[in-house]
Amino acid sequence: MFGRKKKGVATDSNWRKLEKEAEKIPELKKYNIQTQKISKRTRERPDLFAVNPKNSRDRVIVESKCVDVLKTSNIKQTTNYKKTFYSKKAIIMTAKDTYVSHEKRKEARDAGIKIKRGKTKRKKGFLDKILD
């Protein structure tokens, strides 16, 4: 009631839909996937944490971003998740209409992060708002 409003996911964002779409990407087909896994040490929580059942050291972090422009802070956040969870691979799943500049693509490539574009748009459509 009083004080600052809590920051969080925008109400008209399709972030959850993008997260569900990220679970079905071909890179994660052979992995056991956990959504919103919390690190016991740092309390950080990536969107998806995938572990290969045959090799527990083969891990993948997936972060879903429903933003208008991908920023350096998004890449740094995913890099931090990658270090925290001792992951070999990391993927940033962006919305269909998210702008990713060449500099950010190069920055992500240098950090060992793949950027994949999803089919979900950033904002909810008229029917999505009614059905939710």
C-alpha cells in the first residue's frame, strides 16, 4: 500500500509463453529441464536449468527475455547464471520482435551465449488479455 511499487514482470508481457516455448527448443531435447531452479548459495533463479541425464556436468542455462531491446545487463545476468550453476552452455531466448544489435550478438558470442529468437511476440494480443 505505502512505499515503492514492487518491480516485476510487466502485466501485458508474454514472458511465460516464451519460457514454455524455450522448453521445446532442439538443443534441450536430451536434457532434464527444471524451471525457475533456485541456487542454494546465491538465491539466483534462471528461467530454465537443464542437465544431461547421462553426464551431470553437462548443463545448460536458458534465460527468456521479453524486452524491446536486448541490453548488456541481460547478457551479464545470463553470464552470472552460467558461472553460478557451473554451466557449459547458455542460451538467451528473445521474443520475436526484440531488437538485438550486432554489438550485443558479438558480446554474447564472446561470453559463450547463444541468442535464439522465439515465435512469441513481446506484448499480449487482444485475445490473450481477455483469456487471462
